[in-house]
Amino acid sequence: MFLVLILVMVVLWIVLAVIGVHALLLGRMPGPWLQQRVRQPRLWGAGAILILISWNRSPTLLVIGIGLIALGHAVKSPR
């Protein structure tokens, strides 16, 4: 059971990393569902990368990453 939980966490970590880098570099979210819900993809991507970097190291970076993801959903685009 514990091995399955670790496998699920690793898969989620990889998916978050791929989506975060995609959003940060390209400035858009993959898939129509995320494109409709995320208003600032670069903020969202930066938050996702910070969350991955801070895992088990720095709670401050974790909170900042969560805040950036929330801002990515809330802040309207300047366009």
C-alpha cells in the first residue's frame, strides 16, 4: 500500500513539473479545462515550480508557491 502511495506522489510530482514548466515558458496552460480556469499561466507555472522545489525543504517557499498559484487563478489578464 505504501509503495502505491509513493508511486502516485511521484506521478503527481512529474505532472505538476511538466505543466508548470509548460505554463512558465509558453505563457499558456495545456488543455481547454486549465486554459479556462487559469488567468495568468506564468504566475501559476512559477508557483508550481516553487512548490516542487520547496518540497520538504522550506515551508516559506511552499506558501509562496501556493500564493502564486492562487494569484494565477485570480488576477485578470492585462489584455
